[in-house]
Amino acid sequence: MATHNELGKKGEQLAVDFLLKNNYNIMARNYRFDKAEVDIIAQKEDILAIVEVKTRSSVDFGNPQDFVKPKQIKNLVKAVDEYVTANNL
């Protein structure tokens, strides 16, 4: 496995650990719909948290949040809408 893939998996696991520590239930990981993949869907009471993990070893190339583009956000919204509908949430 390539180093960047390993870093990404480690970042996702850190995010899951953080959510679990804060009493969220992990509903889905790597949920795919159409062209989108949602890294983590978690729930705590009436809060549904949609998490896109962007792991970087440094900020030399920019902040992680700057790498989520509008088209990706649009696709994520479609995927989450499908997840909510399919799971009667």
C-alpha cells in the first residue's frame, strides 16, 4: 500500500477514535453512492455527523479543508441524502 494511502487510513481511524471518545455511534465508513464516498457517518442523539477526512503530514501544501471542492461537496450531499432516505433517518 502506498504511503499516502496508509496516512489516509490512519487519519480516518483517528477521526473514528475521536468520535467514539465523544459518544458518537459510527453508522457507516466509506459509504459510496454514485460518484461520492463519505468517509464517516456518525450519530449522537439527534446529530448526524458527516465527516470527510483529509489527512496531511504537514501544511506545506495547504490546509486540508481547502482540498474539498464544491463539486465534491455537491456529490457528498447527494450521497448523504441517499443514506438518510435509505435508512429512514
